[in-house]
Amino acid sequence: MAVSRAPARRLRIRVSARTHASMADDTPKRLIVVGDRVLITPEQGEERTNVGLYLPATAVEGRQVQGGRIMATGPGIPMTEPTNMDEEPWKIRSPEIRYMPMQAEVGDYALFFRKAAVELTFEKQTYLVVPQAAILVLVRGRAAVE
């Protein structure tokens, strides 16, 4: 029995000022990234081949890898304290939650799997939310210390 799969579609979310009615119009709004995810501004513009041919948008969408600039990162993966490993995991003793730090930093250029990205529009700007596990390569400036 053959199983056919439908082509993967990117989830699109639109966030507007009317989404949350209790927020006043004059208060500034910002996106807060949670967990081990990063907020990326995707590359825009037409793709060109080595010989100078322009690729249509349908050809570019067929690629499995996409790139973009990281605008924000989440705090990372929450970790439990080693002393609490033998106790019940849902009981948190310390008020301070510790996170495994993210490798991605704001300003890095990331190449990531396109299928793992969630596209959203916030104040007429398009962003992609990508989990850190879907990032293949980070390109960082020379001045950054690893």
C-alpha cells in the first residue's frame, strides 16, 4: 500500500494590533521569543544563478535551505538542577530557572531548514520563527569571540 504525502506548507500567522483588544494603541509592541527558538528576518529579493539568470519565486520556494538575519533569540532550553534529579521533576525548589544558552546570537546570519520555519507577519514585517535544532550554520562577524 503506497502512502502519498501532501507537499509541506509553511504555516502563516498574522499578528496585528487588533489581535489583543486590551492593549492600548499607543503602547509599543514587541515580539518576545520563547524557548530555544530564534526570530529571523528572511532574505528578500530575487535569486540569481551563477550565469546571471533570475529564478522565479516558485523555484526558490522549492529549496530545502533558506537564510536570514537573526533579530532575536529565546532564553534557551530550561534545565533542572542536578541536585533535584532524584526528586519529582515538577517540583521546582529554587525560584531561579536556569537555561542552556543558545549558540545563535542577534545579528548572526543563519542557514536553516525551510520546512521547520513558521512564518509570521508583525506590523507589516515578515519574520520566521525557527527552532535552534533546525539551524544548520551560523555566520558571525570576525570581531565576535567564540
